[in-house]
Amino acid sequence: MSDFRLPDLGEGLTEATIVSWHVAVGDEVTLNQALAEVETAKALVELPSPRAGRIRALHAEEGETLAVGAPLVGFEEIAAPEAGTGQDDPADGHPADEAATAPSAAATPSDEAPAAMSSTGGGGADAPPARPERQQVLVGYGPVLPGTGRPRRRPRSFPTEPYTGRSEEEAARERPRAMPPVRRRARDLGVDLARVHGSGPGGRILRADVDSHAGRGPARTSTRTPVTGLRRETARAMTDSAFTAPHASVHVTVDVTDTLERLHRTERDGRRTSFLAAVCRALPPAVARTPAANAHFDAEAAAIDVFAQVVPGIAVATERGLVVASLPELDTLDGPGLTARIAELAARAREGTLTPQELTGSTLTVTNVGVFGVHGGTPILNPGQSTILALGAVRTQPWEHRGEVALREVVTLTVSFDHRVLDGAEASRFLLDVAEVLADPALLLTR
């Protein structure tokens, strides 16, 4: 039996979580047949079988996380028996794989002797003395039966004990799980622990459970969910970002009524430009004035790397966690094309089908928290970047417009930035440049 190990799925991924098995022990599989669906820090991936064979072992349970290189599946390769090999039928009690191990031991020293003598010209004085043949013995079997090629099975006996009722292990499993202080509390209150539902880990009964059963207060209940795959990677990335990059934030609320009206007027043949696409369009001229907003701080080299191209990363909330999809087509697509591309990336992010290339390469991030109905937020930097721009919900409210108060469409923009790369003045200038373009799109003609 040979093991298929968890392969390197690329992009520096070091582990994966088994989501579901597509095979079971004993199944015969073909080359490239799907073995399992696994979740990495980037996406859901189906693992194909590297060979045809029979599944002899599954080395992980569903929900278990394995490191790259860890055994995943045990294979027994299926080989058709060759004609004339004399292999035994497995049905006669001697499996073919056992019999196939014995032919080398079936030849006796007397069978080998004539060949040895003929090779020396009749066994003259110069012929070395024949060495006795070592007889091979299979583990768990006796010597080979003469003339059969089959190993003799050693007799085995097993002690038997009469059944005397429940074992101590079974009795312990039925005993309510509770620590001694909790049992003492139950005795003091006259509570039968067998009637108490445990809310602790593994169903353990807690003091609060006993008190609740006795009418002394509410029980504390909780549900534990293992953090794996994408959410685990998000937690690690956010922890690294929060504790390595000194965060600071600036905010501005801007009137975007004219921009929204212009976007509405330019809808043609069902093709429209979204407000999020318009925000992405406003990034390059703002970066041109503040290049540090599109940069990375290299702590080891104590240097700032400024990216040559603006590649927005679009943050997408999924059931498995936050995904940032890169948008390198910013300079090559028109407004409706950019809108369609963002919608496609968001849909595939929720399905878990983005490629590693689509999940990497962004140079700054845009997150639209306004879709959740909030006015704004303070986002955490995506590791390796110096800025992240958060969009709040577009809302109608009284606003000063041309010397009067009018109902206008406004939105709050927030930029969180790495204070090692930008200072407050630079971050504010970058944010105001984005805000001014969203307030008056005609500025794109002059910047």
C-alpha cells in the first residue's frame, strides 16, 4: 500500500481542511477521479486521484486540517494477474497477494544445485561450494509447504471470556460527565445529574447547568465552531496586520449626488456603471498625487516599495470569511465592463472558485461596508499594503449645496493607512483627491 500525500496547492499555502470525502475505504478509483473536496486559505479545491487503485485508508476525517505533505489517502494499486503465473484464487483461503510472495521461497536447494554446477563446467575443483538457500517465511506463517509454494499458516487461538454484563467502559460512558465540585453542588441541591443537559465541552455538566435545573439561574449555553480554512487564514492575516503595522484612519463625508445622476444617465442597453466601479476609477489620479498610498513597507529591509501599477483589491464577504479579489483590468475596461467584472469576481468569491492569481496581486484594497447599511467603518489593512478605503452607505440627508440647504446623496469615506509609509497629511490628501472626483467626475479630465 502506498500513501497519496496532501499536495502543495500553490501560493505559499501550508495546510488544507477536508470538507468532504468523495470516496470510501474499499472503493476502486480511476486516474483523476475526485477523491475529496478541501478548503484552503484561498478557495475550495477538488483533489484528483494520482493513480488508479483501491482505497485502503483515509488518513483524515471531514473537518480535519492537514499540513502539506501529510498522508491523505492509502492506495492499493490494482494490477491484472499475468497469464501462467499460477496465482491462487483468493476464494480458496490463500489470497493471491500472499501466494505471490512465496515463489522465491518455493525453490529448494536441490532445484538450484544443477544450475550452479552447470555454470562451472560440471562442478570441478574450482567451483565454490554451494551456499544453502535461505527459506523465506512470511510473518504470521510457517515454512513453505513442500511442492505447493504455499506458506503453512500457524494455528492461532484466542481466549474466550463469558459475557458478564456491561463493561466498566460502557458504564463510564453512561455516567454523566461532571467535575467533583459540580457533583457536590448537585447533591446539595438534590439534582439528579442524569436528568441535566451538559452545556460544557463534550457535553460536560457545568455548575450553571445544575443551578438552572434547580431553578437557581439561567444556564450558560454556547456552540463551538472550529476556525479552519479561509476564516482561519483571515484571522491570522488580520492579527499579523494589526500587530505589525501601526494603523491610523481619516474620514470624510462627500456629496455624490451629481456622480450618481451622471451614472444613471449613462445607462445604455442595460449596461450600467456602478458606484463601486466609479470609486475604483478615482484611485489612479489620487495615487499619482500620493504614490505612498500604493506601496508596501518592507520591515526587514527598512524600505518602502512603491508599486508601479494600481491594482485594487475588492473585499467580498462570504459565508466562509472575507476574500479580497484583485482587479488588474482597471486600466483596460470601460465603466460597464468594470462593473460586470466586479460582479463576476464577487459571485465567484462566494462560490469559492476564484483562482490563486485572482486572490493575489492587489496593491490597495476597497471595501464596501455600505452594503450592510452602515454609514462607515474603520477597516484593518490587508497585509502587504499601505492603504484600505472603506465606503459607507449612500444616504439622503440635508446638505449645504450652492449656499442653500438641500436633500443630497452623501457617503462617508474612510482610509486606514500604515503610518510607517504615510503620515496624516499624505493620507488626508489621498482621501480628499478620491472624494473630489466622486463629487465632480469632470475632474478626471484634468487629473
